[in-house]
Amino acid sequence: MNLQFSRITCASVMAALLCGNFPQLVSARPEVALPTTQSGQFIREWLKQCQAPDVEQMTKWLTTHLSDEAAKRGGGIGQVTTQNSAEICNTNGGFRIDAVQDSDPSSVSLVVVGSKSNIWFDLTLATDTAGKIAGLYIQPTPPAESSLPKDLSDASIKREVRQTVTRLDEEGLFSGIVVVARGSKAIVSASAGYASRTGRSAITGSTQFTLGSLGKMFTATAIGQLVDRHELSFDDTVGKFFPEYPNKTVRDKVTVGMLLSHTDGLGDFLRKRTPEMMRNGVKRASEFMPLYDEDEPQFEPGTQWAYSNAGLALAGAIVEKASGEDYPDYIRRHVFAPAGMTHSDPNNVPHRSDQMVTPYTRMTKTGPSPDWREAPYDIGSPAGGALSSADDLVRFADALRSGLLVSKATFEEMTKTHGPMPPGFKYGYAMGIEDVYGRTFVGHNGGFPGVSTHLYMLLDSPYTVVVLSNQDPPAEAYAGSQIAALIVEKAKVGK
């Protein structure tokens, strides 16, 4: 399930590498013919390099062929990106091509499989009018439906999930927990690695993880509750709640629904947070507003889609205006408490406890390191960063879809696509949407150094998959893309 809504957005080759979302490519099997276009030739060359990755060779190749615009989006070309891609190529043992999904004169899309990891990936390369690489996108994807086991009983699901988590742990690709649930009851819970590598403490269903952008779902739930209580509507403009909002375009044209669907044109604010905020915390969502409230939208509101942490932060400030409660208190009282989420916290004030995992990353200021180190801790906001546990997220999913937290009509609205989206992409109100084998998953992921999380809810079924990892992305996708696929198939056959 490729719901790519983490705090780090991977929009180009370089960005994908920096996000850890760069899968490995393998030598093509003779029976899979690549197109003879420029994109096809680049893919062929890249796959060949990945068989025996060499940092210097990759640097030279990327420097020669990547467009200036793609390099700019990804932060430039250098050892950081090439070292990271070489590491992923080595981790997966190169790739074999399973199929050519799509091809036209300017792009080609493949399904590739890690030769050693056996993880499936979508790989797309696009070129610009000058014949340069405009983008290279790679994401873990569900395996071919025909490759799934025939036995989908609960006992088989337990076995498959545990084997998957163990294998990924042995390959260094996953540390964390996976829970598959039917309603509020777990079918299987499987963990690997340690909450703390120094203390070698176990990860359990009540262990707290920083969620990253998965926490955006709490903000959308709060807005949905206020809609149900007729205290606001998705069509209300920002100006209704903040008549003196500094940017006139945002004030008059951006709606609550646009904020939740990332069609508002706003950008990011996380890098603008002050050292004092990170040290002492933030008690109200409105305290973040000066970091973005004078920013001009990147486009006419409602006409495009672009990931926007500032938009969700502003939605949290609207929760405060409409409810009269501080955002963290509102989430505690109206989302966590009724759902029975006793191991969850907005994390707006930094703190440590024995229940929390230690986040581990290989990213450094100079690029990826071969060794894991403790990652910086984050603080929570309406855009993400809350703390929760696997068991609590199962309770949250069950309460959300059952009508306990929001009405079923509002939940249905939250899980619909709103506004213009990129081709083949769907997003609701702080909800990623993806079709897998003819069924629909909704949910959200989160990721930044030391954090990789995902909550999957299969619509028209009671099934939930929670994946929480305390290491770099795409750890959650390595596990989640395979396990979520099993659950879709299980639901389809009525097991």
C-alpha cells in the first residue's frame, strides 16, 4: 500500500534516496523486454549498476543524466544519495523485473522484486523534453496476487506474519511490531528488534512509538467530530475562524476540507520550529501559526495537491477555535479517552518514559552511515508526532469505523477523494486511499529518521493492520505492503 504521506515527501530520485524509499533494481530477465525509449534505456542502465553498486560510478551516472530541476528538488547530487542507493541495492541483492506496467515516450513503470529480500516494488522513471531524468520513483508494493498462499486461515496468517517479521529483522530491514486485528481483537501480534538496543528491552503491544504523520488522522477525527456536532463544516473557510488571518488568499479561499486534503497550497513549518519549542514543547496549536500564517499559497487553493504540514497545523488551530479547548487536551478527551487509548499521548511537551521506544537512524549530516545511532526525538503537533502503541491504534481504528468517534456518514466522507489529485493517486481527509486487488485500504503512514509507521484499515471489512518501527523508512512499507496484501486476500475469500 503506497500511502506516501510522511513528513519527508519523496518526489524525485534524490528525495526518494534520502527518505530511504529507494528500492533496488535488478537485472532484467530475458523474457521481460524493456521499451526502447530513453526512459527504458535509463532503467536498463540503472538496473545494471544495481547488480554491483559502485558509489563513484553511480555519482557520475546521476550527475550526467539527472535534470537540474530533479537535482534541485532532491537536494543535489553527491555521496549522500549514491551511498544510500548503493546500500539499498546491496540490501536487496539487486532486482529482477517481474513486469512492465506502463510505458510511453517519456516514462516507464515496472514491477521489480528484490533478488535477496523478495520484496516487491513499483519503479517508475520519467524523462523531460531534454532527455534528462525528471524523476525516479520507487516504493514497496503488494506482491502479485497469484504469489499469495492459498491457505488464509487465522493460523496461516499468524504463521505468515511472524515469518515475514522474522525474515525482515534478520535482513536488518525491520525493528518494531506488526498487529493484524479483526475488529478490536488481534489475530496476530509479531515483534522484532528492541525498544532500546542498549537495554535490549522487548517491544510489546503497549510500547509507545512516535507516529510521525500517522497522527494527522487524529486531527481529521477531531474535525469530523466538530462537523457531527454542527460546530463547523468542511466547507467553512479559514476566515470564519480567523477573520484577521494575515494571508488574504488563505483567509478567504482555503476551506477546512482543503486543509485536510492537502489541496490548500500551503507548505511546511516543521523546520521553522524554534529551539525553545523543541525543548519546552507547545501547549496550543495556535502557537505554530506565526511560522506559516503569512506564507502565500504555492497555487490557487483547491486546484492542485501538494503535501502540507502547515495545512494540518492550521486545522488543529481551527479545532481549538471551534471547541474552545487546547488541541492536545481535545485529543486526549475526545479521541484517546473514548477509544480506550491508554498508552497514547499528543506528545506536545517532550518527555521520556520506560514505555517509549528509542528511535534509531543511519542518517547523518554527511549522509547514510553503516551504523545505527539514536535519532533526535520529536514533539507532536496537529501535523503528526503523537505517541501511541500498536494495541491503542487497533482500538482507534475500530472506534473510528464503528461510529464511536465520528458518525458513519462523516467517516465515509473522510475516506473519499477530495479535490484534484496526481494521476493514479487518491487521498481523503488526512487519509491515504489505495486499491489493492480490487479492495480499498485507507489510513496513513509516517516517517522521518528513526520513525516508520502505518495504519491500514480495509474498508467494508473489520480488518486492521498496524505497523510500527523505530528505525528509518521504509521499514513499515517493507512489512506492511506484504502483510496488508494477505489481509485483502483473506477478506476477499471470506476467511
